[in-house]
Amino acid sequence: MNKSKIWLSSPHMGGNEQQFVNEAFEANWVAPLGPNVTGFETDLEQYLKEDVFVGALSSGTAALHLGLILLGVEPGDEVICQSMTFSASANPIAYLGATPVFVDSEPQTWNICPNALEEAIKDRIHKGKKPKAIVAVHLYGMPFQVDAILEIAQRYAIPILEDSAEALGSTFKGKKCGTFGDLGVLSFNGNKIITTSGGGALVARTKAQKEKAVFLATQARDNAPHYQHSEIGYNYRLSNICAGIGRGQMQVLDDHVLLRREMHSFYRNELEGASGIRVFSEPHSDFYSNHWLSAIVIDATKNNGKTREDLRLAFEAENIESRPLWKPMHLQPIFEKYPYYGGTVSEELFANGLCLPSGSNLTDDDRSRISNVLAQFVH
């Protein structure tokens, strides 16, 4: 008998999504505007608090792209970017003809290293090219070292584009991720903590920033009775149908965060005392991760020579999805020619780290199957 697939992070519906979608069909609001779009934006603003303005977009990548435009990034500029991240954090830099400058992680949060960040800023300024922006990521839902990174950015007067695509529901010192940067980015891709099928959002500090983002996201159409365009625009607005899914998902967001955190606790319990295996966890109580993905690092020298890849293949044999950590951007063929600052933290994490099934909809049977694989691997 074939065993059903256990996914790394699959969509988890709450029950009321269909209601909002049906309302959109009944009112014929199937375009990239409408009451669900407005309502979803309001829901997010109220959730994030901090007097922010949210523009719902077609993807987190779109939000990153528009965020860089709003920060004034142009061809020939340089943008610092955390190296250990998904390529969507870096690709929009290339869209604009700018140069990415990659920075290593630090071992506590796996996010952008304050020391390497300052080294990069100083060196780029010395070379006559002050970076135009910093893309800092909350990896796997873990907040970056907010105080240290913000202090450096403010001291050098470089704005932060906060990539919170994986961190909706995470907090640092009680404040929601997505609200620390000059602009923030959220993602509602199918594998995220909540989903709109595909989708994202830009979190702005001012109403004017949001309005500019929405203007650019709707093909930059000028205020005229005919179609007139004075700027390059994009087709980046979220549809009213997808926003309806998002409205239903917002009703279960906190529940999903708690369920993901329970999966993290499950792994900590399963692997307690296991030699050479470390579960990625918050450094201290200032950090509160949604644990979008639970992850481990395996030291084969302390684990009878068993590697990350051995465990991944053991899961695969049982039809359970797991995945190596993000391959750092400075190691990617498309980005390896660009500047890089730091040591080998991100490289070692990639070589030895594994993301484990983390969905908020995993069952007791799923956990039992996962537990069996882990037990066989550890012993």
C-alpha cells in the first residue's frame, strides 16, 4: 500500500475562505480590485498594528520589486542583500539593473550578520559606491537581530527593505515582523503560514507610499479619461478572488502560528539528547518565531557519520518531503560574480541543514511516521 505524501508545508484552509470567494462571484468582483482587496488590506493593517499601510499585491516578489523602486533604486546602484535566502529576495535587484552585494549570516538567527553588514557598507563606501538599500530577511520565520541591524542602517542612513515573506506572525520584543523596515514585504504563496494561492503585500510607513505602490502595480495609469502612462507600470495587484481567500485565512492566522510552533516543539522533544543534531530555535525571549519551517543542523562527526543527505533520503523513502536549507545567493551560478562579505556560516548551514515537515495541518499519523524515521536515523 502506497503511503500518502507528507508535504513540507502545504496550504491549510480555515473554513470561511469559500464564503468570501462566493461573495466576490455573486457581486461580480473578479477584477484586481474590490471589497475583498480592501478588506484584506485592512485586516493586515489591524493585525500588524504600528500604524502601517498595506498594499495587496500578486506576490511577495512583486512587493520586493516595488519596494526597491520606492526606495529609489536605479540601474547602477548597489543593494546589500542577505545571502542565505530564497532567490526572490535578490532577483528584483537585478530587475532594476542594480548590483546585489551579498552578506553572510550569523549563527544564532541564521540571518544577516551585523559585523559582515557593517564591513560591507564601509568597503562599498570606500570604493565610492554607498549602498542604496539593505534587504534583510527573517529566515524561516526567525526575526533577524533587529536592534543591531537597524542601528547600523540608521548610522549610515541606508533604508531597510524588510523581507518578512516567511515571518507573518513572528515578533521581536513584542512588535510584529514586517513593521521594522522603511518598507516591509509579506508573502501569501501556497506554502506560507497563510495563503491567497499566490500573493503578497507591501507594508508602507505612509499612505503616500502605499498609493504610489498601488499606482505602479496597476500599470501606472495616469488620472485621465483615456489610457495615459507617464511612468513604467506593472501588473502586480492582487485579485479580489485571491484576497477573499486571504480574508478567510486571516481568521485562522494565530491558530496556524501556534500549530507551527507546536511542530517545532515536537521536533525538539523528538531530538532531545540526539548527538550532533541541533534544532533551530530562538536565541532568547526577545525573539518569537512563527516557525514557518522547522529546521535542524546535523554534525556528522558527532552522529556516526550520518549526514543531512542521509536523513533527507530516509524521509524520501517514506514519501515524506524535507528540503536542504536555502543555498546562499553568493553560491548561485547567476549571482556568484557579485561581491560577498562574511565568512562561511551560510555555506556550512546549507551543507548541513535540513527543513522538516512543518505544516499546520499535519496529523498525529503524520507525526508518527516522521517520528519513526527520526528514531531510526538517531539510533
